[in-house]
Amino acid sequence: MAPLLIEGHHAGGQLMLTTLVENYPGHRDGIMGPDLMAEMQAQSAKFGAEIVRSHVIAVDLRGRYREPFSNWDASTGADASRLRADLDLLPGLAEDGLCAAAKDISQAGVIGTTMMLLECSGAGGFIDVNAVPRPADVGAERWLISTFPSYGFVLAVAEPSVKAVCDRFRVRGIACAAAGRCDNSGIVRLREGLRERIVWDFRQQALIGCRPRLPGRTETAHA
């Protein structure tokens, strides 16, 4: 049997918004709602359940490089009220239960940032390099590996919520697309068309050393 868990619109349900749960067996001192759901997820993964979420990439492409650096500037000269409203999208997604985790795209680019998010979440997955939003006149290698956008995020989103999340960004003129999936493999793969290759295995080597120690999982590498 190979169980597959596809999260719904609000992964974890009401317990994700609950503080102290005092009536769950095995926790005599109580446990925070989100911590309880994390334990349940870890236990299901321990027994072989594959938990599926999408990587959603949101980037403001209305900018330019600050040559010779790979800093993509989409904020200089933009209206301040628009920039504030763009940033307000993120807490709104969290409050509405549409996003399980997120990270701003750093100097490590889309690929490196996605790897950091996966490691910190104790997950693996693949990145579809052709699906990542990017400017038409910018090469894939520079954009994916080293570009630091002024507004760019990688988000882990349950499959049924992908359209709703993308629509919120797109209505504000921000490019957004699902560009891969998370799983519990601990391995990161790059996919281009029908080709796929492994670029990192967190089970063998840490990236930034922030992989959680989940119940029943033996750590094989530590930074």
C-alpha cells in the first residue's frame, strides 16, 4: 500500500488556529494545536504516507537588473501604497489558511531558496524549471541560480488552493505559477520536460543545517 495525502484548502483545519489542546491522549500537559498537527503529519510520513503540496513561485517581473549585480529591482520608482499592498498579500494568505510555509527568494535564487524551505520543512520535492515565472529576456541559469528579486517568494500550497493563491498575486500584476511539488522524500530534483536529475539529498548532506528531527527519523548528516 502506498498512501497519498493531498492536503485540502485548510490543512490541519481548526486546530491550526487553536492554542492549547488539553484533551488529546498522550499529552497530559497539553499541546499547541499546530504542534499537534505537525506530530500527526510526521507520524503519517513515518508509516509511508506521501504528503503532496505544490511549490508556488510569485515574483514581480516589472523591474530590471542592477548591473553588474543579479539584483532584480522591481521597487525603485514604484508607488509606495502599491508596494505595501503587495506585501500585505503574504499575511493574508497565512490568515486564510492558504499557505503552509513560505520564504522570500534570496541571493541563492529560486532553486537555492526552494531548497532552504524544503530542508527547514523536513521535506523534498522537485522544481519544474520551465514553470518558474521569469522575464522573457533573462536566461534561465541566471534567474534560477543567482537572481535576488526585490519581491519574490516560494510558497508551499495545498493542491486545491493553488489557483486561489495565484489569483491573488496575479490580480495585482505579480507573476505567479505552480512550479513543482513537495514530498517527504528528503531529495531535491530538477525537472525540465521529461528529464529529471537529483541535485541534493538532505538525508546524506545538510544544506544550511536546519532540517527538523522528526519522530522515528535518524539524522545522518548534521552541519
